[in-house]
Amino acid sequence: MDKTRGYLPIEDYGIIGNMKTVAIVSLEGAIDFMCFPDFDSPTIFSRLLDQEKGGTFSVTPQLSFSRTKQLYIPGTAILLTRFFSDDGISELTDYMPITGPNDASYCAIVRKIKTIRGKVTYKIKCAPRFDYARADHKTEQKNANELNFSAVNDGNAMVRLLADFPLQYNEKDGYAEVTLNHGEEAMLVLESVKRDETDLLHDLEFYKNTSYQETVRYWKRWISKSTYSGRYTDLVLRSAITLKLLTSKEYGSMVAAPTFSIPESMEGDRNWDYRFTWIRDAAFTMYAFLRLGFTEEAAGFLKWIQQRSADPVLHLMYAINGDKAAVETELEHFEGYMQRGAVRIGNAARDQFQMDIYGELIDTIYIYNKNHTKINYELWLTIQKHIDCVIEYWKMPDHGIWEFRNGEKEFLHSRLMCWVAMDRAIKIATDRSFPYPAPEWKAVRDEIYKDIYDNFWNEAVGAWVQYKGAKVVDASALLMPLTHFITADEPRWLSTMRVIEEQLSTDVLVYRYHNEDGLEGKEGTFNMCSFWFIEALAKNKETDKALEYFEKMTGYANHLGLFSEQIGKRGEHLGNFPQAFTHLALISAALELDKQLDRL
């Protein structure tokens, strides 16, 4: 039996969103994944993880031998799916309104159907499955054009399906069939509703006209704030919009990816939940936003960070609202994406000790202070708390950036980021003339530097290695010149770069590492590492090679310019989708490449 039957490749999807959650839309016009109403809420559609039980919201033109294309309206997160056949051409427009009633729980999906050519019949199915398909629900027909779906055992979860054509339901799922001639349009809206609400939040005319134009204007206004004027405008700004979609409008935090349990390996059990705010991922993202001129997002994240300042030690990851991330559990009733491995929600890495997060965070604050707005003394006091943690714990082994589950070691990347934390904090203090124990901090910074330079170097390997005493390299070492720990022409760095390329790269595709990590299965190449490698090449003045590799690497994106976490053996996308790490690294590599090309 073909385990992949009925599932689409993850790269055959696009996303729409409202900075509260996202919906994953297939090339076939189906919403196969959506957490509702927030990023980290239970799913309402999750066919992506179980084609029978998960639930979907599909619009299917009845066209013979059709082919499809997807594209975004430029500068927006409004997605078009087009269907082409000898019988006719159909167009499906999907978006989520950014503004709505003054209610933080408001969420809506708007689906506009249009026949471009011919006469086309459309079949619609709305099959919600509340609480990860664990909660039963009831369906109520309010009138010919309105259905209410309400979970029986899931609190206040309720959605309303509206249409400008008749709807019906059977076995609790909504159905419809509508025929549109050339130039005719129809509208579907799925919106959140509270159980005590009887009146419509908006009528269909609002969604047809006002809401659409408001959404277009929102994205056009936002993208116009970009200061980027380089060579890769479409790629960079699409990545920026993707990162924006993963950022919480309410809290200022962000998710590493909006999905969970999309396998990183088709042969193992590397299935994780990424719907949390990792300090590392968010800090890297805000760094990318700052470099593109999107300063409000960075300010919102720093406010969120300050609200965590009561914690004596930063957690590795948090829920979107700042609570502790959920315990890792398995949804045993789901068969999993392509029946590959367990379906997990929550993440056991929440309890891991990882020291690198202080460096990524303080480096972002340093850039914010240097290029945007001078930080205040209150934030400085928060930074001091973080530096106290670095001083106390920097020598301790941890689980590292890749969250190894087979024990703690003294990882190079963690040590490097401890140095970054000390170095950037000293620079901030000097710039702002803040009081700090200068002799002590400088001594610790220098001690960390010497420890890295001498004790992580392996002469036999000819490289700075993954951890103290290791004989293997790790792609995270590519950050050494990117963080200005060393210059790009440092002999030891040039040797390390060669070893990384020889041992971890396949053309432009780069693995994180090759050593045992305590997990089953062979993962794919890591997209972020590929862009780090390209950026390091550019810094090394290997501009022609960096340019060629960048253009080749971007060819691995899907049809919409979106990336997951990894690339598999057949060029397929692996891991949760879309992945913030990949898109922020693409932006950083593009900026460095622009800078080096401008110097030629």
C-alpha cells in the first residue's frame, strides 16, 4: 500500500494569515491545516496529519484534466489558486482579514470563487474537526446561506460558514454546489463566533468589498516600510511577509513555524511541534526585520521580552502569550503526515538548558540600540540579569542549538553566543554610558574568547569542532565570522570553512552535522545552514561562488517562494512549514551578497 496516497507534498501548499494564526492552502484549493483561533490553539482542520480524521475546507472546480497554479498578489499575503482546463478557467482568492470587530478572538477566512472562462461547477466541503479532531461537534442551519459548527466538548469553539449561495449539511459537515458562468463570482466566509452571538459580525458585502480592500491596503502599507533596495526584492520581501505572518499581533512574540509534526525525515521519528516562541528564532527574526527597516516588530518583541524579566533565567521557549510551553504529548488517533511517525504537540525541549539564547537576544538588542532607538535603563537592567546568567553558567555543558536529545556537551555554538552576549552588552553599555562592572565583564568576555579559540580547535581535523574534544564539525560554526568573532580571512577560519564544505555540503545543500544525535532516521539538509554558508562565502569575498549558490539555493523554494526546514533526498521539503529560520537566513544572506556585489 502506498502510504503517501491522498497526501500532497508539503511544498504544494501556500499560507494565508492574520498574525493570530495561519491557514495552509493546497494547490488543489483545500485548507488542510489550521489552528483556531490562535497559532498554538488546537486544530480545526488537520487533514495534513490525517487524511480521514483531520478535517478540511475544500473548494473544487469540476474541471476535467485541469492543472493549477498559485501566486500571491504582489506585496500581500492574499493567495490566488487558479485552475486551467479546456473546459474553463477558475480562480480562488483566499485571505484572512487583519482587522475586524474589537475582539481579540475574532478570526475569519474569506474565499472568493470566480469563473474566468467557461461555465464551471464548484463543489464545496467544510468539515471542521475541533480540538485536534478529538471533540465531537454539532451543526445547525441558521438559514439557507448560513451554517454554525460548534464543538461539544471544546469550550467556546464555534465557527460560522456564510455564503451567497445555498448551503446544506450532512453528517455534521457542510456541503454546497454552485455553478458560475464566465465573469461570475461567489463568496464563502468562515468566521469565529461566540455561542451567545446571534447577529452576524459582518455581512457578505463587507467581506466582498471593504474587507478585501482593507487587507490589500494593510499589506501594501506594511511592505512599503521596507528600506531594502537590493537585487532580490521579490525573494526578500516574500520572506519578510512570511515572517510577519508568524508574528503575533497581540503579543509581539512569534512562532518558529505554524505547523507541528511534519516529518524532518521520512524514515525516522523526527516530528516536532514548532508553534512556540523560541528566544533564538524570534531574536534572529527581529534582527532580520531591523535590517529591512521593520522596527515596530522588534519593539514589540523587546516589550514581550521585558515582560519575561521576572524570570531569573530565560526559558529556551515559551507559549505565544509568554506562559511555559506545553508538555510534549502524542495524538495517537492521528496517523501522521503520509503515515510517517508520531504526531506530537508540545515540545520536550522546553526543559532543555541552552546557553546560546542570550547571545542571539542581546545581539538583536544591540542592533536595535545602534540602528533604531536607544534603549532605556529599564531594558538595560533586564540585560544585566541575562549577563549575570551568562557569567554564572557559560562553562556548563548544554543541549546546543540543535537540541540534542542524547546528552549535554560544551558546544561551540553555545560558547560562541556566550561571547556574543558579553561583547554586545559591553558595546551597549559603552554607547549609552550605562553603569556596569567593566573589568569583570571584559575579563569574562576575553576568557570565553580564548576558550573558543584554543580549546575548540582540533589540529587533526583542521577546524573548530562541534564541541570540546569532538572530531566532527557542525554547520553552526558558520556563524563565527557572521557574528564578528573572527575575520573572514582568519587562517583557522578558512580551514574550518573548507572542512565544513567537504564534510557537510552537497553542492549548495548543507547538513547541520553527521554525528549521532539520539534520534532515529536520517534528516535532510538544513536550509538555514545553506544560507549561512552562502553568507560566509560572501564575507570571504568568494562573491561569484556565493552569487551562484544563492541563486541555486533559492531554486529549492516552492512555487510561492516558501521554504520548510529541510530538503530531502528527492528535493522534497521536510519539516514544519513555512520555517522562520530558513526565511530569516535567506534575508541575511541576500543583504550580505548585495553589500559585497556593490563593492565590486
